[in-house]
Amino acid sequence: MTRVIPFAEGEANLDWIELAEALEAGHRLPRAEISDSLLHRGKDTLLVRQAWIDGLGIAVKSATVFPDNPAAGAPMIHGSVTLFDDTSGTDEAFIDFHLVTKWKTAADSLLAARKLARPDSRNILILGAGTVGRSLYDAYQSLFPNARFLIWNRTQATAEKMAMTCGNMQLAPNLEAAVKEADIITSATMSTTPILQGAWLQPGQHIDLVGAYLPTMREADDEALQRSRIFADSFETTVDQVGELKTPLETGAIVKSDLIADFYEMDRFERQSVDDITLFKNGGGAHLDLMAARYILDKWEASA
């Protein structure tokens, strides 16, 4: 029987640390085969992402993006994830698109932080007070329960609203000062020009870049990358596709040998000293959607 897993019911069974561990386990399996496709009709878009991991299954993540929907009172994005059995190819589950995306994205960053951030990190700065920023808050709080959070957003009122709903969060009105104070900086903005300046970084920090997903987008400047040891979830889905790495590689600000490891080289995800500045590019990718979808289905079945 094919399961249908809606957002609220599916989310009730999930745990951030468990999902981070599931993502790590998924990268010990054979390397994923992945592909993406886009169809356009004017401003409207259909995005389909596919992944197949031998021993785990197949996932197809489909989403429609209709920018005019909000004016008519409807969500801009609709979608679902279909999970197929690896042995028979039968469909096992239809899972809410937003559920998979939310948990995959923040757990991706959380796995990197478990490996790269200093365990004694106590000050965590979030750039971007949108939906992803809130998910990152929930995920990081699970790993650093005693942390103090700061929130910065271009629109201060939005940051103030988020800070009011999170008991251990304060507003960061000055970005430079907040960056210098933080142990971890996690950024989930839609910026096309760098907002995080390398000159502000301090020894021992961990930088988590989530927002940029197009060749035209960047959140950190060249100096930030040059001062850091650079990691990613997948070089296959970031180096040639996301401006965060693509642009500085093309200009020569960094070279490919500066890219230390992605999740398929997990044994290299480590600090060499407490003063290292580590930088992680969260690119997302269909293989991570597959790993998250499998975890969500496993938890759904265990709770039945």
C-alpha cells in the first residue's frame, strides 16, 4: 500500500539529530545518481529532481512555482516527493514536498556542524528570518541546547517578529558586530551579492551558507572563502551550479584544490585546529531529498 504522508502528521515523528545521522549513513552507500529538469511557461516553472541510491531507493521530487499565486491567495509553491522501492520499483510513499524540503535542508547543515563546528559553540547567528531561517534555528537548537541565538534580516521588523517567538534569541541590528561575536554563522538569504564579509570573520568560527542556489547568487565574499577551509554537501551539485563556489572558481579567487571534501569524503570533515574557520556550502540535491524521504517513511511506519 502506498502511504500518503502529510506535513503535520509526518513532522510529529521526526528528530533533527536522527535525520543528520541518517544523512551520514546514506553517504556510506553507493554514490547517488541524480538529475534535475526544468520546464517553463512564462513566469511559471515545473522543477523535477530525481535520485537513485542502490540499497536505499528512488525519489522523484516535483514542484511547481507560480509567482502570481500569492496575489490570488494561494501558495506560490506546490509539490510532492514520490519514494520508490529499490528492489521492485513500486511506489512506497507520497510525502509532502515542504516536509521533505524543510527537514532535508536544515539537517544537511546540522550534519556539517556536527563535524566542523566547535563543540563549545554558544553564540549562533542566523542571517535571514524566513522559513528556512526558522528551520535552522530548530535544528541548531537541538545540537546546541544552551546556545544564545542572534537573528539578522534585511527587513528588521521580520527579524523582530522571529526573535519574539524564540525565547533564547535576540535581534542583531549591526551585522558586522554580530558576525564578529558569533561562533557559528548560518545564512539563509536570497542575496545575489555577498552580505557576509571575510574581513569580519574570527578564528574558530563555522560558516554555514544555505541560501544561494543559482549561479547568480552569493552570500559570502571572496575573502570569506579565502580565509576558510571549504566543504560542501556535494561538489557535483554546487561547483558548477551555485554562485557561492562557481563564481570565485571562475575568477580565480579560489581554486579547486581549496575545496577540501563533500559528504562522500566524510572522514575529511574535521577541524585541524580550534582556530580554523570552516565554511560549508549547503546545496541540497535530490540525493539528500531521497535520504530524508526514506527517514520520514521509516519513522512514519515505526509510529503506526
